[in-house]
Amino acid sequence: MSFLKSIFEKPWDYQGDDPNLSGQEIGESLHPKRIALRMFLAVIFVVFMLFIVAYFIRMELEDWRPMPESNLLWVNTGLLFICSVIMQWTRGAVHKGLQNPVKYGMVASGVITLAFVYGQLSAWEEMNNAGYYLASNPANSFFYVLTGLHGLHILGGLWVWTRATFKVLSGAEVKAIRLSIELCSVYWHFLLLVWLGIFALLSYT
Amino acid sequence: MSYIPIADQTDEMHDPHTFIAKYVWSQDHKVIAIQYGTVAVAVGLVALVLSALMRLQLGFPDSFAFIDPAEYYQYVTMHGMIMVVYLLTALFLGGFGNYLIPLQIGARDMVFPFLNMLSFWFYLVSVIILMASFFIPGGPTGAGWTLYPPQAITAGTPGADGGIMLMLASLAVFIIAFTMGGLNYVTTVLQARTHGMTLMRMPLSVWGIFVATILGLFAFPALFVSAVMMTFDNMLGTSFFMPAMVSLGETLDHTGGGPVLFQHLFWFFGHPEVYIVALPAFGLVSDVLSCHARKNIFGYRMMVWAIVAIGGLSFIVWAHHMYVSGMNPYFGFFFAFTTLIIAVPTAIKVYNWVLTLWEGNIRLTVPMLFACGFIFTFVHGGLTGIFLGNVTVDLPLSDTYFVIAHFHMVMGVSPVMVLFAALYHWFPKMSGKMFNVTLGKIHFWATFFGTYAIYLPMHYLGFLGVPRRYYSMGTTDFIPESANTLNANITMAAIWVAVFQLVFIFNMIWSVWRGKKSDPNPWEATTLEWQTPDNPPCHGNWGAELPTVYRWAYEYSVPGVVDDFVPQNIPAKDVKTVDGSPYIGHED
């Protein structure tokens, strides 16, 4: 609410020579990368929201034929959830300054994320083999586009993960990579939430 | 306090030494700004030539054999898209955003310089992809800048073979570039302000750019999403937007998609886009007006709130572009209502600009002329917007030249007036040289009267019912011969304006090369960028120490003070007063 407070300031009043005005101090927790990541997550959220709105509008048109659900998606959801938990655990280990658990945590979460990506591709294959092609119905098109877009965001995260893990494995100080690991974990939690949203949408419609 | 180290990145003090690091792969926000600006102006010139070609066809149909209908539509499309996205958005945010944000808030650079550099190079790639579409078989897309499916990707539309794909790809790359830049601008404004620079001490330029960037970050995804779905429809045969249809006697594979869905997505981007361009213009013009009127901006707080309010409202008015697409009347009522509400904060801004001029000590410099020109053209375009915001008035006028006139007054000429005002205003800081004032004034009067000569008669053509989008009017009962004469005159005015832009280009290039050296603060302005130790500012902007800010950006003509301006970074004890008494700012 300090934002609201500050836009009610009257800057034309004489405010003296002390530059340290209240309302300008920014706490340690707001590293610029954190702000940027939050904004970025908001942008990604808008992208998915727009797809979902389009999904609902397109669903109303008469040629929509709902797609069956692949059981594999439940397994994948579980994988992504485990991944998020490990990330959180790694983040805790970083806070305690533990070198080895951080290594294991990072490697494990990355491997499981790759397993998730593989699982999603298998779900695509399963659907394709069952005759639910991308272009045969708008419901299918949305299934492939939404899962694909989510997968691309996961891959983007993995790129950052690779850089962080590389640093961890090459013996960097835990302190030096604390921020990257925290940001990775936030991103993974966010993508888990997005996936749960998509999965719920695909399951219930 | 941790924000000062963010503003004061000491590694910015180390100058890059090689030519390439300094001017090509530069991470310095000032160089990136100039790179952005140069590319935007260059691509804008292409769009200007396209508009001249369009006008030649419209003014003198049947005289130019080399313009066939397909090419005409390609000119229309490319002119629109280049001007709106690749010129205005890129120049206001990539150009002025990059240049002014760190300088006006007192930072050494953007918080993520590398990302900033990437943003420019992605932008350049998007421009190259777009320009490449001129050279492929079939040429660029001719679907109109709104790219409505199904016709945008159906055989028979110019550029349906490849042009449309390059357009969508280019837009996607542009959006990625914008997102990288935008995250940077927002974070920099929030986190890298110097000592004493509270949000409400920021110049309005920064406020306009800041809010416009947030709009862009949330509006461009809609364009991205629609571009992705249209690409799928075109390349992979999906039916997101494509209805079942027969094209050239053949039944297409698509089934029941929703073209109106595309329109909603497009305009959910398209309307905020208007304000992505307008808000930085509002901000920049406020600073220019206040400085050259030697008077504080009238109603600073209201100006900030109006920028924020317009930004918020701009997300709930999009369907006023779709009255003619057919919609539930309650929808139309809602969108007409929200559209007219936007007139309130906008009118507050206009009144405040005029009241800033009221009893000011006006200096009619070149930037000031353009800023005043903006007030005229903006009021003009804004008033016709109130006509078109009403459903019942819009329906008969929507497909006529009235819309062309409204749109170009409010979103073409007005922001361009501000761009020129800002370019002339900050040119001495960017280059360290002064431009030629006489040429600048010639440029202003030719542009101002010329654009009026183009767009004022178009309102009349619109009332007559002359349709827009037509390649050639042919003969009809309701268009009198005099309308054709008027059209020819509009074309002459358009050519005139286009030619006089060369005066501007020449002035800029000549002045950088041979211009007189400029004072560090030629306009006697208060904001931080004019107080840099070097002119133009060197890498790292501020020398050894960051400036400290003691007041807002509009301390002009304070009674009892020797100079008629008090820079933001001069402590009160150093301000000279006429009678030697301590300086206490304006008295209420």
C-alpha cells in the first residue's frame, strides 16, 4: 500500500534538503531479478489466461467434440508435483548452506522435470495413435497447443536450471547461487499451478 | 537502503574500449536507445513512402500502372503495421524509454543491461523478417493491418502464400523483444531510482513510459496468442479461427472456427496499443510544455493519476472497434460507456496542458511548436473519437474516410508531433550538438499545415460516405466529382508533407556532423538528464557520484529565485534568491 500512499504525495511542497524520504526504502527481499520474475510470471499468466478464454469461447461453437483424457496425464501431474516439492526442499537446503543436498536436489528436480516432458510427449503420442490429431477437432488443437506451450515454458526453465546446476556442480559457493535456486523454485511452483489449471480445464470440459 | 547500489552499478563506470563493444554490441542504454531510434525511423520512412504510393493511387486512379489492387492492399497493410508497431511503439519505448528512464531517475543504466541489448537485437531481427516479406514470391501480406481471418490466410488475398507467415513471425519476435525490454523498464523504474527520487518526483515522461510499458506487457500477449493460433490454422490446418468455407470453388478442410474470436483477441491487444503509444507521448509532451513555458506542469498529481486511470480503462474498451462485427446490444452499450469515460481523464490532461501554457513565459522553440501542434491535433482527433465511440454514430461512419481522419489525427499525427517535439528537445543531449532552428521551424509549419490539409478534408469525405479500403472509387451516385478533386488535393498535401520530412532527416544528420556545439542544458530544464557532468553523457552517466534529488521536476519561475529554474539535484541551500533569504520553494 506504500504505492498508494506515495501517489498521494504533494511533490510541489517544499520538502527540505533531506533526500531520505519515507516511502522510498526498498527492502532486501526485492532484488531486481525478483521483481522482473514476478512481472514475467504475470505476463505468462496473461498468455495462458487468454488461451483459456479463447478455449471457452471456441467451446461454445457447434463442432466441438471433447477429447478423452489420457491416464498418463495423472502420472505427469504427480511428477511435476514431486519436482516442485524437491525444488522447495533444495531451497531450504540452500538457506541452511548445505552443499551436497543442494547438488542432489538440483539434479533430481531436473531429471524428474525431463521425465515430465517425456511423459507429456508420450501423452501426445498416445492421443495421436488413437486418432485424435491436432487438426481433427478444435478440442484436440487446444489440447496440443496448451500442453505444448506449457512444455516450452518448462524447457525455458530447464535452460536456467542447467546454468544454475552447472554452477552448483562446479563447486560454486552456495551463497552465490542462492538467488538462482530461489527463482527456479518460484518458476517451477508457478508452472505447476499453470499445469493444474490446464489439467483441470482439460478434465472437466 | 538497497536501492542505491542498484542504481549505482559501479561496473558501469568501466568504459568499453573496442569500437564493437561501444557501438554495436553495446549494453549502454543510451547507445541502445539510439540504435532503436535509428532503426525505427528508417523503417518508418519505408512506411511513409508506402503511404505516399497509396495516396498517389487514391488521388489519381488509373494514372499509375505499376500499382495494382494487390499491391495497394500490401501498401495499406504494411504502412499500418509498421507505423503502429515498428515505428511508434519501438521509438517511444525502445528509443525514448531506453534513453530517458535511467537518465531521468538518476541511474547509471538499466538494471539488466544484457537483456536490454538482446531486446534491441530481437527487434532488429523482427524488422528484418518483416522487410524480407517484400522480397518473397507473392510479396507481403495485404490483409489489412488488423489481419482478420479468414481472408488473411485464404488464397486470393495478397501475400497469403508467405507474406502473412512472415508478418506473424515478425510480430512474435517483436513481442519477445518488447517483453525483454519491458521487464527491464518496469524493474528499473521501481528499483533503480537515485537518492530522493520518489515516485511522485519522477518527471511525467517516466510515468508515461512506465505505465505504457505495463500496458504493453499485458496487451502484447493477446497479439501473441492470436498470432500463434493463426499460424496453426494456416500451417497445420487447425480451425481456431477458420470457419467452414468455400474458397475459389473449393471446400476448405476447416470447420466452424470463430473469426470474431480473433477480432476480440486482436483488439484486446489493439486498443491498449493505442495507449501504449499515447501515454509516453502524453508524458514527453508534458515535460516539453512545462520546460518551454517556464511554468510548472499544472496539476501534476492529476496528470499522474490520469495516466494510470487511462491505462486501466484502456483494457475494457476494445470492442468499440467491433461495433460493425455484430454484437449483443448490451455489449455495445457497455463498450460505448467505457469508451466515453476515457474522455474524462484525457480531458483532464488536455486542460492541464493548456493551463500550463496559461500566463507562462512561453519560448516558441522548435520543440515547443511541435508540442503546441500536438495539443491541436490531439483535441481534434479526440473529439471525433467521441463521435465514433457511440454505436449509432459509428455504424454509418465506420467504413468511411471519417475513421481514417479520426485515427490519423489522434494516433498518427499527434504522437508524431510529440516524437518530433521530443527528438528536437533531447537532440542536444543525445548528440551534444544543436540543430538548425530555421530548418526545424520550416519542418514544423510544413508538417502542421500539411497534415491538416490531408486529414481535415477526409472528415468531410467521410460524411459524404466515401468508403475507406477501396483501391479505386469508380463512379457512384453519391460521390460528387468535387470529392475526387478533394482526393487529388489530399494526395498533393500528403506528398508535400512526405517531402518535408527530408528537411528533418537532413537537419538531424547535418547537425550531428557539422552542428554547433550545444550547451549541456540549452533549454534550462530542471530534470536530471540535463545536469550530467558530460554532454552527451558518457558511459555510467554520472561520473563518480550519483545525483541526489531534492524536489520534483517542475520548479520553474519560482518567485524570489535568481534563475527561473531550479534543477532537481541542487540542494535548497545552494539556490540563489534575490534577497538572499533561504529558498523555500513555491509559496501557497
